[in-house]
Amino acid sequence: MSALPDDTPRYRLRPNPQVSANQMAEYLFATPTRRKSIIREARFPKTATVALYDHAREGLVKFLADDTRSLRHLAAVADAMEKRHDRAGASEWTKRDSKLSIEALDTFQRAYNKYGLAKVECRAATGRQPLLDMWPTKVSVHLDVIARIHGPGRDKIGGAVLIFSKGEASSSARIERSRIVAGLIYTFCTRFMAAQGEPDPSLCLSVDVLNGASHRPPGTFARRLKNVEDACDEIAALWRTIHPPADYDGPDPD
């Protein structure tokens, strides 16, 4: 990870309950101990300038947002990552990120036709995105691309989130978590994007890049959305009872 200035705290404090869609999806299937850890990670997020796969994510968004879907976008990032890996003085983190990014780009390209995006118009989701705020705990979705299929009639609208995490592709829990993320994407589109077109669950995709798969919301997401609501109530109730990590150096949580 890129070095931070010496006087920059390693942690931030999030005063009000808020989790990401990925954190929520994991929370729903986590043990009580892991649930507390998820809240701790959300309440006291680490200060970071670069995350793993950031360069790969940027290249994939450019590729998807190009109407011609030119592979030059992926090739350019892969070439840059090779040079970055071999650069004199590159840190072990930089070498690892470069290698993993190249692997992710290759996996995505080989599985591209499986994702359900080949015939869908995509545009990069830019700017600050609103939070789902229907519950005591807010949920950030952070679309990578907005997906659209044109008429007749109203356009169909949706979005995709690119997920980079290792694990068994066949894990039922992993697939279910991805479907929860897709359901939250659909909820986001219904809440904030209905003026742009008719939100369509088939265009709301959690793209599991490293396993070459994508997942749509489950057919009966209403029941799972109630589970999300219950989890938001629980997270909000526990939020201020969760203590910071041992090496916390951010603002006073009290």
C-alpha cells in the first residue's frame, strides 16, 4: 500500500452507523464474533490511499464503458502492471498488487461472455453516490458502472459492482453473499435511478471477477431485504458499544 505521511492517522472514525454492501452481505451470514469485527471495521475504517486491484478496477470500468469494448484498455493496464512490478525499488505490496491485477484482468477477459454484460450499454458511475438510508444503519453500494438496455418504451436500467476477493467459487455462502449485494444494487437503482429508466433485476449484477461469475438478486429479495433491515437495527444498537482496535490512533470515539 502507498505510504502515508508520518503524521497521518492509520484510522478514521465514522460517527454514525454505516456499512458497505459487501460488509452487509457478510454480516448476514457471520458468527456473532465476526459480526462485531465487521462493525469495528466499519466504525473505525483504516486510512488508505490505495487498495488492492484499484488499477484493475479502473481498467475494467474503462473497458465496459467503451461501446466498442476494445481490449486495448485491458492490455494497457496489464502492460502498466508488468512495468510497475519490475520497477526498481517496487515494494512487495506493489509487486503483489501488480501480479494480482494482471491475473484479475486475464480472468475477466476469459469469462467476459458469462457476466451478462456483453450486450448491455455501460457507463462509468462517477461522482458521489447516495447512501441507502431507509434504516438506522446506512448502506453504501458504490456502483462501478451503470447498465442500460434501450427501449422500446422505457429504457431498462441497472448497475454492476466489481468484487475482487478470493474464495471458492462454488461456496454456497459466497454465492448467497453476492446475491445480497446484487439485491442491494437493485434496491439502490429503484430508490435513486428510476427517473433514468425501469430498474431491472437482470441488469443488477454483483460481478465476482476472480471467480469469473456474476450474480443477480434472488427472486424473492423482499424477504432478504427484511433481513437487511433487521441487521441494520442490530448494527445501530451495537455501534457505540464497539471499542476501537488496539492500535487505533484516530479521533476520540467518546
